[in-house]
Amino acid sequence: MNEEQSEAKALNDVNEYGCHVLKVLGGDETPKFAYSIGIEATSKQPDLLVTGLSHDVAHWIINEYNSRVRKGEVFLKNKFYNGFIDSFPVMFSHVLKEFYKEYLGFGLWLYRGDGFRSFQLIYPDLSGQWPWDESASADFKWHMRMLCEPPRLVE
């Protein structure tokens, strides 16, 4: 698919589904990740970035988030939510603008600059450790790359 076809597909998906999901393979420097574009334009809620999970799981999570915001649900930063990854709570935090170019490039195209918001999905490892926990493994912290400010938790 060439660039023009990719852009047309993205715009069509945003118009039809409320978002377009992009999947990035990652490599030695960056874990694999997926992110949405268009949610803020269609639902007035932040787009979503998911790092370190399989592309299928990340795509499902983004679609679930999109479905829920399209129905009017509002997600607040640094608050725990269920229903995204089995029985594990997750939270959302705003991606810092310094990571937009590296991680949200197609969003920069769609929104014609960095004047949009994107949440990063934050989740614990299988033992319940969060990426900011000292006892969380280095491997988990690499995959669950923190692209946001460390959260101040809201109960």
C-alpha cells in the first residue's frame, strides 16, 4: 500500500469506525506498539497508545477503548479501570509531547501537528508489578516503556 492509499484508508476508518489503528513492529531500541488516530476528532477523548503487548491484543484494547468512548464513557488519567486486560486493572496517562514524533507520527499527520492528546495504556506485569515499582523486571519496564509522567494515583 502506498502513502496515498494508507492515508485514504486511515481517513475512511476514522469516518466509519471513529479511529484508525496503526501497528509498529519495534526493534532493538523500541518495543512493538500500536496506537490510534482519530478518537479525539470523533469522540473528543484522547487517542490511545499501547506498548509491549501483541499487536492483536493491543488492537483489541484500542477498539474496546474506542467503543467505550463512543458510547460516552470518559476515562480520567491515573485512575484504575477494568475490562481491558483480563482481571488486571489498567490506567491511562497522557503521552508527553516529546514522544509524539517517534511514537505517534501518523497522528501528527492527521491532526496537522501535535495539538491532540493521546493516552498511554499503563498495565501491571503478570505478578501485579507496575512499571514504576522497584521490583518490576527490567524486561517488563523495557516493554512497558513509560512515555508519560509517573502517575499520581487517583482512587
